[in-house]
Amino acid sequence: MTNPAIDKQNAPANPHQFVAIDYLFLAITGAVSGGALWLIGDDKVVDDGLKLQLAAFVLSFAAGFYLLWRRENIASRLGFVFLQALLLAGLTWLSLWNSDHNDSAPMIFWMLVGGPLMGFLMAAFARASFRQRRLFWPYKALWQSGSSILADTLIAGAVGVAAIGFVALWGAAFKSFGMTWAATIAHSPAFLLPLGGATAGLAAGLARSNARLGEAVRSILLIGCRIGLPLAALFSLVFAFGLIGGGAASLEKVPLTPAGLLLALALMSELVFNGVYQDGAKTPPRWLRISTWVALIILPVYTVAAAAALWMRVDAYGLTPSRMIALIALTLTASYTILLLAGLVSEIMARRFTGWMPPVAKLNTVMAIVWMLTLVLMQTPLLDPVGVSARNQAGRLLSGKVTAETFDFGFLRFELGRPGKRAFEQLASMDDPAIAVGIARANAADSYWDYEHPEFMDEITQTGLAAKEQALFYINMLLAPADMVMGTANDFDYGALAYGKGETGEKAFEALGKWAESIEPADTGPVRILRTRVGQGIIAAQLAKSLEGWQVAHEAAQKSDENFKNSINSSQWKVGRLGAMATKDRAVRELFEKRTRNNEDIPSATAMLTLLYASAQVDEMDEQHLTSLKSLIGDAPWFDPQKIGKFAEQDAWLIVMHANHDFEFQEKVLAAIEPRALAGEFDGRRYARLYDTLARAKGNPQRYGTKTLCEDKHRVADITENPEQVDERRAQMGLAPLAQTLAQQNARFGACNH
């Protein structure tokens, strides 16, 4: 005889019961994950381009660890959690890479819907696999896993957020009693995020080990579905009659977007239905069954109406990323609607309605796999919303669906990421004057807003930008006979104009060269820069000597330009705004010299194009730095050296020194620092360089001899006022005699070529 009490006492513990070590692992993982999220949010630790991917990895790993942790099969579980997090982080990276930070719809969809849904489905399949100890299992196991995961996630999330809110309230209490140090800790993200992660982990462990707690949450959710399904059936019936009565025209009156709202209604109906259906084992009461029939019968109305609304938009305006996402969701919803209708027919065909839609249970698993595959394919060229939209928009133009005059070139260039830019470049390479005009308009804009609001450019009449736009307009008048348009100096095809457009192109090329060589006294800094860059392109085309030579040089220069961009972007400057700008200025110019230095007496076409492209980037950097500098100065004429220090003032001077596109600002700064330079309170050598640079740019003689020319391969002083007194003026500014300085430069740098 056996003693039941003794047998019960000696029985092994429930293998599914969590013990202290499990809770410890969950809490530590949550705290580490919260700390990692805090570090990811710190600009000084993680680059902006990696934040979302790393955050996706950390959140996916933490959630997977919470939902799948058990000490049995620990290696398999942790391996799956790691691979799942790696996959979701990789898909997040692809989503970012495809959108290129332009159209935000795919990224928003992935972060709010696609990513969480992918993680939920993968975790449900994984938990069912580990529980059944096999890869394929009945739908009941998947339903139980999915519902348990949903309940566990809600419990863990609610407890984690509640813990953060609770501690934050205590922080407010500490602050009111003057305990600043305690309030600072309680309100610090470095403390709150690990705390929230640890408590969420503990809550997930409690939910998983306490079957009653999880069942209570699941019961609440299922009760909500049982109440929601009759309501959904009733309102769906009313809505369907209104939609049918209003006809297709009523779709345009639907709030938000018609397709979006109708899809949301269909998806909600399907979600509520699954909450009632569960695993299909229990037949619901008659009133709930009738509500199910009504709701499912109306589902095709939603689907067809959503398809009609989406078709009207796509037919009129083409695909956009948001419409592509809606199209994918519509396809999946329509497929699932057919599945549910098949289940409804099977129930009607069953004898005395004894079956409870038997096909649905089996096909639900298939649909879940289809949804996961679709989410993955949306990050590939096959279903990438951005790439498909770019191809569709360009195809509408090429097929004649829309004309070049009405086509939205700006949307293609600015809003469709890398695929849009590729399609834009392909259109730009076409020999079509109408398309070229649209390309030029998009190239002339700095953003999509500028492209959509060209009227604002007409209001700017006194700035260098307006003068530059007027100069581009004049250039395009010269190029019109050759069916070519210039948007910016560095993206124009000078070789095609010189060698590929016949006699008309040659005449336009000659006229363009004459414009570049002429300098008008009224030219502003931007126009002078534009003349210089166009002149470099003209020289490059001349040096190429043929269209084939131009194409070879063009390709080589573009590769060099890409390397130049990468060199700039890889640099890190973290030492304050002035210091960062000055450091970047020096580094970029050093890279510029290395990339563009030509030791040959006669430069090559590649070298000249490389100079053109690199110079354009340096010009853009100088303009950005000057804008930032002006915002730091404010209304004052110059910085107070006692507030920013000597070295920061020197950094600011460097930005002004290179602001060749704003002579007025340079003059303003020169006047502000002149009294201090004469009094010895400002570095006279820097003042002299700025004075001479501005004087020569305006066509006046320099004063201190800091600007040089190349004559007979030797450096000599540029035009100087009263040369016999130059050394006296140089001495006043702390400069060595001019002859001595020139001799040192020639000895140090060797022969010059230009």
C-alpha cells in the first residue's frame, strides 16, 4: 500500500512552475534591456542612423526572453530569441534603408504594426513548438500560445508602465520636500527604464507561472469579443445599407481615407471573430452564432468597398507607399474573408449546424504563416512599398498615363527614398525636353515643400539665392536650343552638350563658357560661385575631347565624389557647435586638397570634374556653417570673446573666412574685429587674411599681401595697395616681411601650377 500524502510530498515539482532563479533571470534581463534602451537614446553613445535598429533588437530580445524563458531546452529557446531579435532588427534596418528617411508611412507601419505583429506571431509559433516538442502541431496549440502571449504581454506592459509612473510620483514628492538628489534619481531615464524593464520581466514571470492570472486576463479579452461581435454585426449592417444606398460617390465622403477606414473595420471584425471562435472546439450560443453569420456576410461589402476606394485613388494618382501598404492589407483581408466565408458555407452544409466552421481552424495557421512571409517580403524589392511606388509613378509617366507637365517630379525625388532617386535619375537621362523641364524644377528645389510652393521663390528678390536662381534661368535660356536644362552646376552633363547635341549643342556650350568667364560687378557671392563651378565643368568637357572620354572621366569623378562624401560622413565632431564646425571645416578642406590636388601642368578631365564635385560639397558645407554661425551670433555684430573664449572665437573666424557667398556679412564681421585687431586684442594675422580675401573678391587691391598668385611656377603677391609700405602694415598685424614669407612658401611647397 502506498501513502498518498507521502507520494504527493515526494512528487517532483511542476516543471512549468517558476522559481526564484527564473524571476532573477527575467528581472536582470529586463533591467539590462532598459539600460540598453537608455544608452541607445543618448546621442553621445549611439549614432542616429543605428538607434532604431538597435532599439528593435533590444525590445525584441527582451520580449522574446519574457515570453519564452524556461530552463528546459534553454539553448534552443535562447537561440530562437536571439535569431528573432536579429531578424526584426534586420527588417527594421531594411525598412529604414528603403525609405531613406523620406516617406514615413512604411517606417510607421513597420514600427507600430508590422514589427509587433511579426514578433507576436513568431513567439506564438515558438511557444507552441516548445510546448508540443515538435514543429507541427494542431491549431489548438497555436491558439493557446497566442492568447497566452497576448495576456502575458498586457500584464507585463501594464506593470512596467505602472512601476515607472509610481516611482515618478515619488520623485515629485521628493522634489516638493526639497530632496533634489532623490527626485533627480527618480526622474532619470537611466533609472526609470531599467526599473520598468525589471518589473515588466517579473510581471511576465508571474503571469506565466500563475495560470489563474493569465486565464483571468484572457477571459476579460474574450468577454470583450463576445460583447463586441453582436455590436459589430449591428453597426456593420447599418453601415452596409448606408454604403450601398450612397453608391460609389459616398466613398469620397468617408473620413480619414476611405480604404483605410474600411480596411480597419474589416480587420476589427476579423479580430473580434477570432476572439469568439478561439480554437473552434466549443460551439457558441445561438445568439452569438447568428451575430457571427451577420458579421461575416457583411465582410465582403467592406472588402469590395475598400477595393473600390483604393482603386479610385490609385487610378487617379498612382501608387504611394501608404497606398501600397493598403493594397497589401486589402489583399490579405480579402484572402481571409474568402477563408471565413468558406468556413461559413461549411457550417451551413453541416448537418443541423453541428460543425463550428471546421476549415477555419486549419487555415488560420496557414494565414498566419502567409502574413509573416508578407511582412518579410515588404522589406524586399518584390513588395517594398517605396520601391513599388517609385516604379509605378515612373511607369505612369513613361506610358503616357500622365503628362510631364502634370507629373510630380518632386514626389519622386524627395519622398520615395533611394528607389525614387534611382527612377528620377533614369528619367533625367532620357532625351525628352518636357521631362527635362520637370527634372530641372525638382533639382532647383531643396525640399518637397519648396517644389510644391515655387511661388515663394518669387518673393525673394534681394538675396543671393534669388540672384543664383536668375542666373540659372539665364543659363537655361542659353541651353534651350540644345534641349538641355541645368538645375545645379555639378549635375549638368557638360560632355553631352559639347559632343552629343550637334552644332546646336556646340553653340550652347560656347555661350555657356563665355557666361562662366564673365564676372559682373553686381554679381553676388552665390552667382560668382556658380560661374566658377560651371567654368570647371566647361574645362572638364574640353579636356575630355570626346563624348567617350567625358563618360569615362564622369564615372571616375563620381566614384571619387562618393568616396569624398563617405570620408566626410565618417568623421565625428562632438566638441561644441563652433568647435565642431571649425574642426569639420579643416578636415573637409584637408580631404578636399588631397582629392583635388593635380600635379600635372595640364589637368585631366577627371581631375577637373573631381574639383567641380568636391567644390560643390565644400560650398554647401560653408553655407550651412554660416547659417548656424549667424544663429549663434544673433543680433550682435560679433561674439563677446570673454564669453566664448579665444579658441572658440578663432573657430568662428574660420567660418567667416570661408563665407565667400556673403560679402556683406564678411564686411560686418571685419568692421567689428578691426578695432580689436589694431589694439592687439585680436589676432592681427587672421584679421589681415580676412581683409585681403574680401578685398580681392570685390576687385580691390589687398592690403597685407596674404593672397598670392602663381607666376612662372613661383608664388608672388597678388595686387597690393602701396607695395612699398606693405611690410610696415604687415608688422603691425604680426606678419613677417612679405619677401621672407614668399620665399618660405616657395621653399616649403615647391613649384606651383596655377
